[in-house]
Amino acid sequence: MKKLFTVLVIFSLTLMLAPAAFATNGIHLIGIGPISRSMGGVGIAQPMDAISAVFANPAAMCFGEYCPGSEFNFSGTLFMPKIEAKVTNQGGVATLPGTFSADAEDNIYPIPAIGFSVPIGEDGSKWRFGLSAYGVSGLGVDYRNTPIDQSTFYPAPPLPQPAPLVTGAYTQLQIMKFAPAFAYQVSSKLSLGLALPIDYGTLDLRNGGSSGFALGVLPGIIYKPIENLSLGLSYTSPQEINYKNITDFDQDGSYDSLELESPQQVGLGIAYDFFGAGLVLEADVKWINWSNAAGYSDFDWDDQTVFAIGAQYKPTNKMALRAGYNYAKNPVNEHNNFDGTTTTTVQGKTLPSTYYYETFRIIGFPAIVEHHITLGFGYKFSDTFTLDLGFMYAFDNTITETGTDLFGQPVEIESTLSETSLDFGLTWRF
């Protein structure tokens, strides 16, 4: 056990140093670990490994394939978003008309994750303990030194000082989660679980990073009315982080804070195991409450209903083939015909132009992908060691707004996002 904790600390530090610029369901990854992610992010009713159990429904630790033994998971994701932005300005008032477009800097973002689940007490104990650390949320763009990044596009005069083409040309948000978890098997049909997630978030809006912590709870329940049917229910509480001195929203010469809250969510899952056929089918539905979450409500995000389906087929005892699909409507609302000459207030700070509020929403935080397809493969080398691989592709989606700039001239703002990721995982059972 001491060795497991040592390894967990090492990889947790690695997790804290890893950059992030990813988004799937809003800013959330669709799932944690290569098995869940290759099955569309399912796992509330029947997670396939310890790490996704702690993330999706800690009650599932009592019904894992590793029970009554222990399991240790290490996984990594290479996340590759492709982000594009375009601003079409009709000109006027000391500016020339034109279309300014750019691709955000292409990067491959490593996202490590680690976790384990072990029994508590003597043989036959109904209690289990789990612990995981993983990057679960993030978003960011980097348009520095591109045509989008023009700090003096609107000149002085007529303005008192030059103003940029857009705000939000550089944003980086990353949230890591550390989650101890407990589960109790009430009977052969029922288990209860509770995880205590600790979020560590960092936010950089080009003026230096700010970080903070938030605590939450994640209770869950698994019920198996018959042996091969599993029903799951989980709830994640909201977790709010106050990023202090992050940017000067109201342009009064001092940096302001921004509160961002990982929203509450409720998840339901159902899984059916076709014993003897080597086939497991699972479906999840989750409600994510962005519209009441600090920060996201300020930037007018809608709630999301996430639908995920996944399948695992084992042609042999050693091999597993997986596939899945995940859908959630883009939460970022469009504000067509906005008046950029007015002001907008965010958390008590008045932005000098609604135009800049809109560019920050659309260009700086384009969490807009909707459709995901996933594939995966697993191979069991021995009773104690398994390798799992996964692939995810989120189809490109575009959000476009029309309105006026800070001088009342017609303008169009557009962002496009698509995502590809590769996953791998190593599992040891003991």
C-alpha cells in the first residue's frame, strides 16, 4: 500500500505540471481512463476499471471484475484539439474592413491519470477504498502572434488609447481532481459509495496564472435487480474556485478576480452483461448544470444533457474490443445582433464594451463540440496485467455570431473546434 501511495504522489505532481487545452462535454472530458473513453464515456452503471469507478460512480468499486482483490490503474491521454477563429470587420471609424482568421497553435496535450481500489479489513470485508488523481476539465486557445492577436487594432484617436481586435486571444484553464473514495456492499444486489473530490484549478488569461482549490462530494449507488443487469445513479456537487487577480475586466488599472464553478451534475446508467456471449452494453445520461454555475452562467452557457452509449465484446478471454458514441449539445449560446457599443457586467465588473464580452465568450472559450465517436482495444497478458488502448474523435463544430463592434460597425465572430485523442492504460491486479 505504501508503494501505491508513493506512485500516486509522483504522478499527481506530474498531473499538476501538465498543460491542458481540452474540452468535450463543455470543459469536461467524456470519461476517465481508456476503457470508459473508448466506450463513449459510460461507466455509471458498470465501470470496467477502478479509475473510472472512482470518477463515475464509487459504488461500482464493490462490483468490479477485480473484486474481492485489488487493482491499480495508470493511464495517459494524448489530446489534440484543432481550433480556428475568424473575425470579419466591416471597418469604419479609423479602421479598414477585413477578415482576420487564424488557427490556434497546434499542441499535443498529455493528460495522465492514476488510481486504485483495495478492500478494507479482513477477507470477506464489504468495505472498499479507492483513490484517483486525474485531469478532468480544461479549455484554452493560443492565438498569440496571429492575425487575431492585434493589440492596437482600434487606434487612438478616436479612442483614448489603442484597443485590441479581440479579447480572449490566449486562455488556459486546467482542473485536476484528487478523489479518495469509499464503498460498502450492502448485499449481492446493492452497493453504496462516496468519493470526496478535491479540485485544483489553474487559470491564465495572459496576465499570469492564478490557482485555487475546491472540495466536493460524489455519492453513488449501484443496484442489480438480476445478476446481469446493473443500474447506477450518481451525483456530483458543484465546486467553485475563485481565481484572484486574473485580468482587468473593467479597465480601471487593477486586476479583478473571476469565479468559475465546476457545475453540479446528475448521472443515470444502465448496463447489461450477456453472460456467455462476451458482450456488455451500457448507456448513460447525465445532466450538467452550467446555467447555475458561477462564471459559465455569467457567459451564458446552457445546461447540457449528455447521452453516451458503449459496447465491449470479448472474442476471447484475453482480448476486448470496444466502441461508443457520446453526444451533448454545445452549451455556448449565440447572441446574434448584439450591440457592441453597450457595456456588460460580469461578477460586478463592467466590461467597457459588449463586443469584447462576446469575443471572450466565442473566441476565448469555444467549448462547442457535440458528437464524439470512440474505439478501443484491450489485451490481457496475464491474470495480473492488462493493456488498454483507446481513440476518440469529436467532429468539428462552428459557432458564429453577428453584431456590431465598439463603434457600431457590423462584425461577425466565429470559432471552430474539433478534437482527436489517443489513450492508453496499464492495469495491475493483485
